Amino acid sequence: MADLSSEFIGIKSPNPFWLASAPPTDKEYNVRRAFEAGWGGVVWKTLGEAGPPVVNVNGPRYGAIHGADRRLLGLNNIELITDRPLEVNIEEITRVKKDYPDHAVVVSLMVPCEEGPWRDILRRLEDTGADGVELNFGCPHGMAERGMGSAVGQVPEYIQMVTEWVKKHSDFPCIVKLTPNITNILYPAKAAMDGGADAVSLINTINSITSVNLDTFAPEPTIDGWGAHGGYCGPAVKPIAMNMVAEIARNPETAKLPISGIGGVTTWRDAAEFMALGAGNVQVCTAAMTYGFKIVQEMISGLSQYMDEKGISNVSDIVGRAVPNAKDWQDLNLNYVTKAVIDQDKCIKCGRCHIVCEDTSHQAIWMHEDRTFEVNDAECVACNLCVNVCPVEDCITMRELDLGEIDERTGKKVEDYANWTTHPNNIGASCG
Amino acid sequence: MSTNPSTPGIAAGRLSAAQVASNFSDLHPPLTDHEARVAADRCYFCHDAPCMEACPTSIDIPLFIRQISTGTPEAAAHTIFSQNILGGMCARVCPTETLCEEVCVREEAEGKPVIIGQLQRYATDRLMARGGHPYARAASTGKSVAVVGAGPAGLACAHRLAMHGHDVTLFDARPKGGGLNEYGIAAYKAAGDFAQQELDWLMGVGGITCAYDQRLGDNLALDALQAEHDAVFLAIGLAGVNAMTVSGAHDADISAVDWISDMRQSPNKTDIPVGRNVVVIGGGMTAVDAAVQAKLLGAETVTIAYRRDKAAMAASVFEQDLASSKGVRILYNAAPKSLTADSITLARTETRDGKLVETGEEMTLPADQVMRAIGQTLEGAPDILALENGKIYVNETGQTSVDGIWAGGDCATGGEDLTVTAVAEGRDAAEDIHNRLMGKG
Ligand SMILES: Cc1cc2nc3c(=O)[nH]c(=O)nc-3n(C[C@H](O)[C@H](O)[C@H](O)COP(=O)(O)OP(=O)(O)OC[C@H]3O[C@@H](n4cnc5c(N)ncnc54)[C@H](O)[C@@H]3O)c2cc1C
Ligand SMILES: Cc1cc2nc3c(=O)[nH]c(=O)nc-3n(C[C@H](O)[C@H](O)[C@H](O)COP(=O)(O)O)c2cc1C
Ligand code: SF4
Ligand code: SF4
Ligand code: SF4
């Protein structure tokens, strides 16, 4: 069987599946059970500075988007960092790490944006045996209003400054956790790198309002008639997170910066996709909160099976495998021509492909008298919309035209690779 | 006119070979990938899942269904086989409506359980289709164990012992292994030659030597087995049938189990004689299986006569409905009273003060064939073993009253007489034997 053991910025763990800093990692009791269930590591729920701990709301802190059968697709929360005293957390971290030396225990931190508090909390951690620290520059609600979390993560200069303090005052491997609530992920990633971060982790949650109660006209979750935006996570955010991971991994300046991938990881496949896009490991929050710690067993068996089938013996061999294929639009081959093909044996004649193509400007699917559906190659632009809306799996597929074959829509022969940068219509294209 | 359902008396070939083949195809056709994913999506991944609790082999059902939903049915099959090496057969024959699916929270909530059995088949079929065997044996222990009876209990025990590195000799009185998987289970539940395919696949673990045509108490002696092996496991099932005491004699008064056994061994089944009017006596799974298969072979009328009421019937409501849907008539409260050469007279009964009594009313049915399905009994158990309620006494780990001899499955006390229970008992006895042989027990 494949070897799932993982090493991320020098931190070893039995597998690349870590629990993200969040309620599942807020207690010794949880973390011990998580390790017993099979998780490779945890990032402890974010610690704040010594003194009276933060206070959470005492009404609903979560809101959710469900599928029709109540499958949880997206989760929103207005929870703050740990609301337990610093000393208690530190004692627990020390005990857990002592009993689980082979598992990764990283501690997430968030203190005010001044050097003193950062130095102090790092000192408090020195004897815990923790494997590293993660700087929470991502939490988008509550703490951000107090100048922490995403309020830091949205200002690259602050990220760099705090990261420098952390590297100056400790030897811990340092992961900077990024907020997705920014315009371009490369700026904060680069700032972290310039500050000396060993890695970045992303994403933290996305600003969101899950729903509005149309009787009380209050955003949900509602606390005594009012609601505040929260942070969105779970399966729904995975595409957003994966793009941000890929952006960092394929950008030459940040390409060497290790990444811990977070956002909607629920199955082995999600994890493998993040890793293929450059994540050295993954962190999981919502899936564990939705199904319990046991889901890691599926991640372990699934990733092992995948690796065995592919002949991949080490998880690090997956990391970054898709990065060379993640490109800019302008790099894509404009001479790659495909046409939709309907498998008449599979078609159930619902007509959806026809109407979406009809109403989406291409009019490339005929509906014949006998209610059969056929693609008109002379109009099909190969957009893939019919494939996406067809209720029958593999009923509509895309056929790749061979080199030299005539594209009936343009009347031109399919030629070799050429992209927009050299296209005659591109007036900016340099000729020759 | 050629032979047909109305041909009087008993005849083979009442239906065409094509019709019979179609009648005996899979009761539940295998799920397609898409169907499996949709079915798997309904599972809630319950904590401490009731379905898992209800499975006699404690398969981790939520985990294997999740593995199906994430596109790794092979991993799902590993989850299944690690608890139940005959997970393929159990997926086909378990009365899920009274086991895992009965307690599925979606059955509770909506009356529509997750179709656990069919998903289990989907996963196990996928892994078995890959060929090879999923388990490697541990290093040889040099110990040897005799397993008598190659039905589900014996197979599960032999496999687990072989995995632990012991050498196993598997004896059976019949010329083929599989036990009732091969000779008893309804043909439409284990369509194709699944019982033998599964047996061959299971043997792939290595370390198991089969010795067929060896009957304990006949050409196989217990003391010799004890002398030659470090442990003995008995899984001889229930080889005898209960006798029915009614007055008169019928020309074709046969045992349902024997008739099914002959039918299971016939490749296309058109050579199996079946009556125009068939009456099956009994109320269990065997009665239903015999009746349904008689109907599928072209009997014109098939009646199950059961002496108690519907609620008391051992066959589940699902089985009863299956019989009705195939055109079998079930007469409740009808006890056999007397036979003539070609008819049976039944006494109507009722329950008074908790006792079954005849009402005095009688009915006589034409019967070209009378099939008895009134229960099997232990036969051929060695005298030195203590019995309890007509079965070999075993404790919770499968040990009999004689040191060094274990027993499980239908022949032993404990559990229901089901394939899956036999598997659980065989597996658990193997673990106990292993612990004992390795000095751990
Ligand atoms: C007609 C019928 C239909 C059934 N349908 C179902 C169903 O749909 N679902 C379900 O879960 N259960 C069903 N059952 C019950 C199920 O088949 C049994 O519970 C199960 O097979 C018991 O397994 P076993 O290994 O204990 O015994 P068996 O399967 O009976 O195997 C015993 C083996 O021991 C051998 N043997 C017997 N005596 C000796 C001897 N003296 N020496 C050597 N070998 C010997 C036999 O040849 C046989 O191979 C059915 C039973 C019958 C009769
Ligand atoms: C209830 C809740 C609390 C969270 N608390 C923290 C936190 O204290 N520190 C932190 O860095 N991230 C926190 N997160 C963010 C998660 O660690 C993670 O980045 C995010 O949920 C995306 O991953 P997911 O889709 O697997 O949930 C929290 C998320 C949730 C749902
Ligand atoms: S999940 Fe637990 S803490 Fe939360 S509302 Fe329900 S019972 Fe209360
Ligand atoms: S959407 Fe699919 S199923 Fe429906 S008509 Fe088009 S090809 Fe057929
Ligand atoms: S009880 Fe039903 S829904 Fe729950 S885990 Fe079992 S199969 Fe799934």
C-alpha cells in the first residue's frame, strides 16, 4: 500500500490530512480523538493573548447552504478565536504533543498588531513541544473589527512586519494563513514570503451572508433580530481556494513557497486536487464539523487507492503535478477545436441541451420533429454548456477534431498550436 | 401441444429455456455507477450507525457507502471484506429488510432505507471483477486446523485462519464446496455461478486445501482429525429434515431442500420436474424459495400452506410479497391433515388462548407435488459433543463442550440461521482458535 506519510516544512505527520484551526481543534479532548481517528496533524484553534479570553455570541453562530436532500454545501460562521484561557490551551497542547510525538501539532496565533504581544505569546509556546505556528491573518469577522485577523491579512505590509517579528522571536516553523477577502492573493503571499514565512496556508473563510429571513428581514444566523457577516467555508468554497493555491504555485516569484491547502476539502479527491495544484498538505474544517472525525478514514483509503493505481509511492510526488498545466488564458491553444456529440442511446430527450444552447446565443442543437436532438457542427462553438446541463452522465461528450480536419463552423482546417498572443485579430500581437 | 404450465401431473420443461433463463435472472439487477452514486448519496454517514449495529458481521456501512460516493468502490469492498469475506454473497441473500435496512434511519424517517445490500453488491462486484485476491497471508505459523463443512461458516473460518498463517484443510461431504450457497439459496438471488466464483476467489488467499466427498461420521473420523490437527472447527449445517406426520400417502411428497438442491445443480433447469399444482408446506425462507422457484419453472398453481398466521411467518414481509408478486398463493392458518396420491387436505386453524387449534373446517387442494419445508435438523454431529435445543452447544467464542473443537453456523447454538450469521460465527471462531494456537487465549 502507498506510503501516506508526509513532511511539510520539516514537520512530519503520518498523513497529509490536518485539521484546520477551528472548533474541532479547540480542546485536548477533541485533538486526542482526532488523532485516534486517523488525522495526521492539527492546527490548534487560534490562541489570543493572555488575560481575559474573548467572548463568543451565545446564540446561533453558524448558518448553512443545503442541497435539496440537506447535504451541507456551504457553512458560514461568526465564531471568534478560542474563548478558553491561554494557560489552559498551553497545558493541553503540551500534554497532547507529548503523547503524540509523531503527529503534527501546529499552534495558530492572533494577537494585536504590535511586537510585544507577538513576542510574549511565542515565549509562552516555547516549552509546549509544538511543531510550528500558524499566524491567523484570515478571520474575517469580529477579530477583524479589532484590527486583527483579516484586517492584517488585507495589508501586505502588516503581514510582512508581523511575520518578521515572529521569525525574530522564535525558531518555530512559521505558516502564514491568508484571507481570501482580497483582490489578488499574490500580494499577501509575497509579503509573507518576504517576511520570512516558511509556508502559507489558505484559504480562511470568505465574507458572507448565508440567508435573509424574509419575515423578520434579518440576515441569518440571527442574534436577537440582527445579523453580521460571517466567514464562508465548506464544499462551496473549494473552487475559489484552489484557484488561489494555483496562483501562488504557478507564479515564478512565489512558486517555491510551500502551501498548506484549505477550503472545502471533504474527500480524498479534494485533497489530491489541492496537492496537484501545489499544496504540500491539506487542512480540513467543515467536513469534520459536518460528519465527524471518522471521515478521514475515507480520505486515507481513497488517497492510498489512487496512489496505488497510479504507481505513486510517496505523497510528495503528487504535489504540484498539475501546476505546469495551470496557465493564463492567453496561453491556451486557439486551434484546439472540439464539437459536442450526443449519444442517442443515452439521451432521454429532456430538451435541456437544446434550450440552453438556443437561449445562450449559439443555436447549435437541433430539436428534430421526432424529438431527437442533434448537434449542428456548423454552429457549435464547443462551449460545454450542454455537457454541463445534460442530466445523463456521459451522454454528451466533446470530440476533439484532428489536425487538418475542417471545422464546419469556420470552414478552416485545424492547425497547430497558436494562441492569442500571435492571433491576427490581436492588434497588440507582435508580428515576427 | 408441447409441455406447458397446464400439462397434468409432474413434468420438466413447462417453460422454454429462454423463459426460464429470464425468470431466474438477478432478483435485483446490479446497480450502474450512476445509480450507485445516487443511492450512496442518501446515506447520512450516521454516528454509531444503527445499520452497522444490525449487521451480524458489523460491516462499517457508513464508511463503505462514503467510499462508494467518492468513487472508490474498491476501497469500499476492502471495508466490507475485512469484516465479512462473503460480503458478495451476503449482499445478495441477506434479508436486509430485517437486518441493516430495517434500522436505517431513512427507513425510520421515510420508509425508504438506503439500499445497503445493493450498494454492498456494487462494491464487492467491482473489486472481485479486478481478479486476484485482496489479502495476503501472514507468515506460516506451522499450525494446522481442520474445518468440516464448506458452507459460509466453514469458508469464513478457513479464510480467517489462512490469513493468520495457519494451514487449513476444508472437508465437505458433498462433491463441491459452498454449502447452502451452492445448494440452497434461491437461484435468482445468486444468479450465474456466483457461489463457485466466490469460493474460487476466496481460496485465492492460499493455505486452504479442499477435501470433498469426506463425510464426518462416515469416511471421516473426528478422532483422526483431532490427532492430525491443532484444532477442529465444525460447520456441518443442518443436513436432516423434519418429518411430517400426516395420514395417507402422496405420490410426490418431497423435501423442498432436496428439490431446490437438485434445481440449483441443473445448469438450465428445464430438466427439473415440477407439478402443475404444487403445494408447499411451511412458513420460512425455504418455503418461499421453493414456491417461487416452482412458479418460475412453470407450475400452474403454487400454494404455500402455513399453519399459523401471517405475523408468525418466519419469511419476512418482503419475501411474502415477493412470493405473491410471482403468483404464489399463501394460505395462512392451514395445517396439513392428510394426503392422497394427488391431493392434500388442510385443516383451517386459529389461535385460541395462545394455542393453535383446528377450527374443524377443512379444504382439499389438488396437488401434483407436495414440498415439505418444515425445517432442517442437525444430523451427523459427533456423539462426544454436548447439544442444546438440537444444536451443538457452543459458548460465545464458538468453543464446544470438548476442548480443541469449535463449531459455528447453523449446526451450532446462537444466532439466527442465516448466511451472514454463519459468516460471523466462522470468523469469530477463527479468531478464538488463532488466539488459542498462538498462546494468547
Ligand atoms: C432453501 C434455503 C434458502 C435459504 N435462503 C437464505 C437466504 O436467502 N438468506 C440467508 O441469509 N440465509 C438463507 N438460508 C440459510 C443459510 O443458507 C444458512 O443459514 C447458511 O448456509 C448456514 O451456513 P453453514 O455454513 O452453517 O451451513 P451450510 O451452508 O448448510 O453448510 C454446511 C456444509 O457442511 C457439509 N456437511 C454436512 N454434514 C457433513 C458431514 N457430516 N461431514 C462433512 N460435511 C458435512 C454440507 O455438505 C455443507 O456443505 C437458506 C437456507 C435454505 C435451506
Ligand atoms: C466555526 C469556525 C471557526 C473557525 N475558526 C478559525 C480560527 O480560530 N482560526 C483560523 O485560522 N481559522 C478558523 N476557521 C477557518 C478554518 O480553519 C478554515 O480555514 C476554513 O473553514 C476553510 O476550510 P473548510 O472549507 O475545510 O472549512 C474557522 C472556521 C469555522 C467554520
Ligand atoms: S450542536 Fe451541540 S452545542 Fe450546538 S446547539 Fe446542538 S447541542 Fe447545542
Ligand atoms: S440534455 Fe442530454 S438527455 Fe436531455 S435532450 Fe440533451 S442530450 Fe438528451
Ligand atoms: S443508518 Fe442508513 S443513513 Fe445511517 S449510516 Fe446506515 S445506511 Fe447510512
